[in-house]
Amino acid sequence: MDSNVDNIKAQMRKGVLEYCILSILKNNDAYASSIIAELKDARMIVVEGTLYPLLTRLKNQGLLNYRWEESTQGPPRKYYSLTSKGEEALIEMDIAWMEVVRSIEFVKSKKLPL
């Protein structure tokens, strides 16, 4: 595939990554490795070096909390959860996403004159 198209796809993924993280945490608290696994399953390829700064930023914005839990498979894990502010932000992002999708579908459905 064209490297320019690959770059555009990567930029689009980055643009929706915070939305995806909040969506993952909507139903269940999760630790970083499980968030990465879900994003990889969704083909939103992410590495820890990308995820941790995003989680920190979302926490600093008051959208996430975290707690430490003991693990049977090693050191304690930091579990992230949505705050009420995070839940409100996710609702706003849901609305914004639907508006973007509708706008794109509208543009795609238009027939341009020859």
C-alpha cells in the first residue's frame, strides 16, 4: 500500500485513540496490557510507549482514575476506570463521532458534476 495512505491511516487511528480508550473502559476497569490487547484486536495497533502518555493525560484531565490491585501473575497492576467526567466526555465523543460519520457519508453520497 502507498506509504502516504499508511500515514493517513495512522493519523486517523491516533485521532480516535482517546475515544477508543474511554470506550474500552466504559464497561470494565482495565490495566494497560489489557487495553493494548483490546486495541490490537481492533487493529488499532498501539505500543506501551504510546498508551501510557495517553492514560496519564486522560487522568490529568480528570477523565480516568486508577487503583492498584495485587496480581497472581507478578507485580500489582494499575487498573484504570472512568470518572463521571470521563463518562460525560465519552457521551460527547459518541455524539461527535456520529456527526463525523454522518458528514462523511453525506460527502461520499454526493455525485460531483463531470
